[in-house]
Amino acid sequence: METSEAIKKRRSIRKYQDKPISKDIIEKLIDAARFAPSGMNSQPWHFIAIQDKTKLKQIAEMYAKARDKLKIYPQDTSFLEKTNIILVLSEKTPWAKVDCSFAIQNILLAATDIGLGSLCLGALMLPENIETLRTMCNIPDNLEIVMPIVIGFPDETPEPKPRKEVKEILDYNKF
Ligand SMILES: Cc1cc2nc3c(=O)[nH]c(=O)nc-3n(C[C@H](O)[C@H](O)[C@H](O)COP(=O)(O)O)c2cc1C
């Protein structure tokens, strides 16, 4: 798939087939992630692929409570049990969050390229859930959780979400 096609075809997927995701697939995605640019080539990222069903169920329950609290993304959260979650972690270097964001986009585009669905799970990131995830996955104090990324075989093909037009967001030389 051409890069431009992957950029436009990627969607946030919230319905998945109950189909296992191999370590080969996970490693392909992380291989794409590691080619992202990073400040001074610091590569401050680490990744934990959560495949364990008990942990996925626990995360689905945490996510359900978080969404209820935040009053966003109303939906059944059991779809998470059919997926894997890649926790993107960062060292505390100057541009770590930006670096990790590039790595995340590489993961999302690589997933699209091989026919997988993906979803960023920002609503999970409440302080209490971050602490639980840290304990659950034995995350050391020097690393921060940047974003949980859901990966799986899609069971829906959503229409593209509306986008602002180029002329609405672009100025030349001054705002
Ligand atoms: C930082 C970030 C956090 C997000 N958190 C959630 C989330 O918790 N739950 C969810 O269903 N979608 C989440 N999304 C998906 C966005 O809602 C989605 O990207 C946006 O509506 C555009 O749709 P698209 O990704 O299909 O183009 C998140 C996306 C980003 C970039």
C-alpha cells in the first residue's frame, strides 16, 4: 500500500474479530515504530504488548469505568478482549512525547498497511488507571506511559471522520 493511501485509509476501529494476533505481527509493528525520527536519535520509546486475556479483560473494565467518569466514547468495551494492547512508554528525555507520537503514527500506519485495525485509548489514562497499569505490567519509575494502542483484526469499516479543510488550518508567513 502507498503511504498516502495508508494515511487516508487509517481509521479508529472499535469492533474487532476474535482472532489471535501473532508475535510476528506485533514485531512488524514495533519494527515500523523504531524507524520513527527522534530528537538526537534518542529513541526514548519502549513497548509492552499485552496479549494476556486476563489483563485485557481487566483493562476493558478499567476503560469502561474511565469512559463513564469522563462521559466520552460511550460503547461496549468488551471489544478490547479480542485485541492486543501495545503500551507505548517513554524515557524522560527532552522531546520524548513528540518522539513517541511519531512512533505511534508509524504503528497505526503499519497496522493499516497489513489490514489491521487500531485505536488510541486516551480515555484509559486516568491517574488511578496509570498506577494500575504500572503495577500490572511492572513498569519501572523511569518510564512514563504515553498511550495504550489497541491492535486487532477489524470487524467494521467506518466512514472517514470529518476533517478541517487545508485552507482552514494553513496560513503562510503569518497567522
Ligand atoms: C490521543 C488520542 C486519544 C484517543 N482516545 C480515544 C479513546 O479513549 N477512545 C476512543 O474510542 N477513541 C479514541 N481516540 C480516537 C479518536 O476519537 C479518533 O482518532 C478521531 O475521532 C478521528 O477518527 P479516526 O481516527 O477514525 O480518523 C483517540 C485518538 C487520539 C489521537
